[in-house]
Amino acid sequence: MGKLLKPSSTEQYVEKGYCHPIDVLTREEAAVCLAHLERYESNIGQPIDGKYRHKPHLLFPWLHDLINHPRVLDAVEDLLGLNILCWGSSFFIKEPEDPGYVSWHQDATYWGLDQPDVCTAWIALTPSTRANGCMRVASGSHGEQLTHTDTFHKDNLLSRGQEINAEVDEKDAVDLELSPGQMSLHHVRIIHGSNPNPTKTRRVGFAIRYIAATVRQSLGPRDFATLVRGEVVNDFWELEPRPKDELDAEALAYHEHMCDVQAKMLFAGAENAKPFQARSERSSPL
């Protein structure tokens, strides 16, 4: 018996590449997280975007707490084992009547991680439904790596606008609907994406990228990660610090340095790449 996942959920993850829904936060906890985000956005007068969407747990203590949430980690431990690092995090936000979408893609394509012991925890802070563009997965598609094409489309929420060079059969597509406080877990190679949000309500999710501590970065000598459970088992990773306060000077400087180093690795060879660019600054290809 696992720490949190039922045996059937673990089996589904192994066989199908995903499992959901998993209750990890109370509705009150999810509401507090959403309130923190909206307070920050109110202060700056716009939605969070650009570099601040990339690994914001290094800038906001409440997000650092979220990536370390015991129930989230209990579920991840059932899949990855005791020693766990957080390699990344990001918001996936669709505003009301937003044309933003996520094309069919596989996370493993450009990440450079040398093992598939990698899973994403996608936590809903608002309802995530078929109507407002919840995540969709192609069930059982995590067996092989496919080629992708970069589009850099202005409405694509992905950093490169990458999409698979293959068709997905709609009969294999599963909508991962979630209530606030619930999460899904998906394999690094599963094909997934999401449609635009035509509704009049905002859809907010927070994705956390967890890796087994034995995984290493193949695109460079050393990458950045946060130890969230267990212990360090090698020197592959520069361990990231917890922010002392929201957007404090030390945290901002470290985050800027991390973004610069990761951009050189993750966007190497990408034509027209502008790493961590805000959607509002993109232009669609002709």
C-alpha cells in the first residue's frame, strides 16, 4: 500500500501514464493560494507572466510551501521513490474567453532529463473542466518519444509552442477535470494538451515538475533543483534556496541567474527563441 495513492491509481499511472483526481489540498488551502496569486497580480496590475511564471517557487514562499506540501509529496513518492527533487514549476492560467491553448506535446522533448522517472503534479486552484480548457491526455501514449515542431504561436501557453508531428485519435483523449485542491499526475512522455477557455471564468492551475534524485541533466554540466523529500544522492544538481520573503532582492537575483543558465540549455538551437517571453510580447508566425 502506498503512502497516498491507491494501488489502482499507481497501476493506472504505469499503464496509462496518468492518474486523477487526487485530493491534496482542502478547498480552503486552494483558495488561500489563489488569493496570494491574485493579490500579487493586483499589485502589478496584470496577470503573472514571463520569467515570473518560470519556477515562481523561488520567488514566493507560499509556492515553496506548495511544492513541499506533504500530501502532494506522499503521492509523488508512491511513483518516484523516497528521494525527490523539484526541477520546475509554472502557472498555467487561462483568462475568461482566452484563446490560449496548449498543443499536443510531450514534456520530455526538450527537458534533457536522462531518465523517465519524472512526473508533473498539476494542481487546480480553480475548477478545471472540459468547458474551460482542462488538461487532456492521450491515454497510454507515454511509451515512446515523438518528434516535435516549434511554432512559437502567440496563443500557445508552451515556451516554444511545440507540438507533436503526429495525429491524436480523439477516442484516446481523456479530459482530466479537477475541482480546486485536486491534482493530476502525468508521466514525462505522455502526450497531453488543452483547449482554449471560452467561458467567462478564469482557469488557474499550478504545475510542479518532480524528478527522482537519480535523474540528471544531459544538456549541461549542472542544473538547478530543490530538494523536497529524502536526501541528495549525487552532485548533479545545484540545490536551490527557499526565498526569505516575497520577491526579496536575493531571491530575484538568484532566479534571474537560474533563468539565464537554464535558457542556454533548454533553448539551445531553437530558432526565434526568446526564453520565458510573455505571451503579450509574442507574434505569431506567418
